[in-house]
Amino acid sequence: MSPTAFLKTLAGGSALYALALAQPAAADTLQEALTAAYVNNPTLLAARANQRATDEAVVILEAQGIPSVNATARYTEFIKNSPNSFTAPDRVLQLSPQLIVPVYQGGAIKNGVKAAEERVAAGQADLRATESALFSQVVAAYMDVLLNQAVVGLRANQVQVLGVNLQATSDRFEIGDVTRTDIAQSQSRLAVAQGDLRNAQANLINAREAYIRLVGEAPENLQSPPALPGLPEDVSTAVDVALENNPDLIAAKERASAAGFDTSAAGSGRLPTVSLFGNGQYANYFDTLAGGAGGIAQRETTLNAGVQVSIPIFQGGLPAARQRQAQARETAALEQVIAAERLAIANVRAAWSSWQASLAVIESSQVAVQAAELSLEGVRAENSIGNRTILDVLNAEQELLSAQVQLVTARRNAYVAGFSLLAAMGRAEARDLNLVGEGLLYDPATNYDRVRYKVWDWDRDPEPSAAATSTVTVPAPTAEIPEEDDSAS
């Protein structure tokens, strides 16, 4: 089955899949679930905050190359002066401003800033990966709720059918048409079906809990998911796209580039540093210098300026050790690029394989369901004339149920595998999806541009606070399925 045919299958579906996906018009959509997670998921919000912290590294490093001004104020009371000092004051107030202008730092600041900028880019790619991973989890949770609702509906229907079968078998036993063995077989199958229903209900509750954890709200009448956009025609195309767009691979490349600048910065410890300086001093003796004698200035101001050159001659091998250390880390970063590339390729190929396998399972399961329905109809007819046993009917019903569960499971797996394929290709992020809400997309570059050239020491952001909402007030989910699903069954 081609990807186009698969999308048509998802959009159309069979009467069986309508059990899982057909919902009322007011139901929640996958788009709304992704939007809620995008706005309100604490893991994603924390990743954005960490990226804003990474943005500040550029400002912090660049500040080391910007002129700085500081001042020292000192007030001194001379409680007891030397008896040999005839001009010592009783008190003095001293103010000493200082200006330092870095001129050359051996390339440490320049390369450090470049490394920080590369790490900002790597962090932005990591944020894309976090977003994509979250969306993959939300899609899986969304589809798990639909799948488990379908399975609960199927198993509840099976319990109902087996209950009717048991009653009919009991009635036939009363007239001597069947034996106690037939009743026992019907009772056994009904008991097993009831246990399977309980397990299915527990799985549905677990799926709804996972949804609440990721999205922040309870799933209410989930609608059929839309067709997945941008699925590739073949695995080679998918791999090529991933090598260009996979966020983990992009982040690894940016970190390797940053490590290269770290190596250059580490070697700057061998080079001279040059800076300009200017110092001033104001002193006020409060008319106590030399006892306040006339002709002696009680206030004085001094100024000086110059150039300072620091030339390292021998540091015990420290610069060389630092550079070798940085080179080793750069080598590790380059190896991690290859590892990220391998992982991206493996993830794409695995997701493609899972997707194709699920398509094949859907196709075979549809045939199995149709055949099992015909088989059950024939076995029931033959049983009514005595050519088939009750056990044959029970087996036929179980085969139909197994085929139905396999079909809805395969449809869920195909959708999740398709989305995972898009995620591995770097095409399952908010910018690729039509999320609800104007101006909703979060651009990490906005904060970087905001703080990039801030130099005011007293600039502050608002007090930190959590933006994600708690799920304490969300009611515990139940195993009930929407009435529309129940009627469809």
C-alpha cells in the first residue's frame, strides 16, 4: 500500500475503525491536544527556560571584553597616630574610581563568544528536539486513548454477545438440545471475556492518565486524527531529509563547532594581554592634615592613566594542558556528530519499517475481519441445524474479536509510526503543524535578540514563576467510553 493510499485509509476507514474514531462535533481534536501541550507542558516550558539561560552565556562572556568602571570609597579615623608624624591627619575620606579597557586578550574572549553563540544555536536545535519528542508522546497518548476506547467497546460487546450465547445455550440445555459441557464452555468463555474487559478498562484508564500528564487536561470525546502531512515516498528520501533537518544532528554539529572555538580559546593562555587603565583619587582630610596648618591642601585629587601588558613566560604547562583538554573534547564532539548521524538514520529507517509493517497488517487484518465475520455467520447457521458445536461458535467469535483488535491496533501503530517518521526527519514540530491560536509559535531567537546587547547591570526580568498548570484538580479518569462509541458498537 502506498503512503497516499494509507492516508485515504486513515481518512475513510471502515465501520470497525469508526468505533475508535467517530466522535461528536464538539469533541477534542489532535490539533487541540498538541496545542495544549505546546502551551502548557512543564517539560517543554522548562526546556525553553533553560534555553533562555543558555542565551545569557554570550552576554556573560562578551562582558569580559567591554570596558568596566568601578569605584572604591573609604573613610578612615586615625585613632592614634605615630608620635613622629607631625602631619598625620585625624581622618580622611578617599574616593578612587577606576576605568579598565581590555584591548587584547589573546583571542580568549572572541573565541569564547563564538563558542557560546554556537551553543545557543545547539540549544535552539535541542529545543526543537524536545518539542518534537513531546509531540510524538502526545500523538501516541492520543491514539492510545482512541485504541483503548475501541478495545473496551469491542470487549464489552463480546461480553454481551457471550452472555446472550450462554443464555441461549442454557435454554437449549433445558430441552435437551445441548449438554452440560456446552454450558461449561460458554461459561468459561464469558468469564475470560469479562476478565479481558477489566484489563482493557484498566489500560484505558492508564492511557487517559498518560494523556492528562502530557496535555494537562482530560481527554473528552477525541476526534479522528487528521492525515499526516509530508510523509515521504521512500526511505531514501526520508533519510536525506533527516540528514538536513534532524534537530539532534544539527545540535551535535553546533556543539562540535563550539568545541573548535573552545580549543582556540584555550590556546590564548600563551599570548600576551593588553589593557588600558585610568585611575583617579580624591581625598578629603577634613582640615586635620598637619593640624589644619595653613598652606597645606586639605583636599587633593590625583589622576593617572596607562597601558598594561602582561606577557606569560612560564606557567608550568598550564596553557598546553588546557588546549590538549579542549582538543580531546573537540574530538569527542566530532565523534558525537557521527553518533547522532547514525542514530538519525537508524530512527528514520526503523520508523519507516514500522510504518510499512503496520500498513501491511492493516491490509491483512481487514481481510481477516471480513473473513471472520463471514465465518461466524456460517458457523452460527450450521450450529442451528446441528452441524457445528457450541465450541465452534465460541471459537469463531473469538477469532473475529482477535482480528478486530488487531485491526484497530494496527491503525493506531501506523499513525504513531508515521508521526515518529516525521519526527526523525525533523518535520514534526510546531512550525510544521497547524496549531490553534494566532501568534502561538515560540521563537527562541526572540529572547536571544532581546538580551544580546544588554549592558545595563541593573536590568532584570520578572520574578520566576511556573507557567504550567497543575493536574491536581483534573478528575481521575474512568473506563467509560463516549455514548457515540457505545452505540456504534
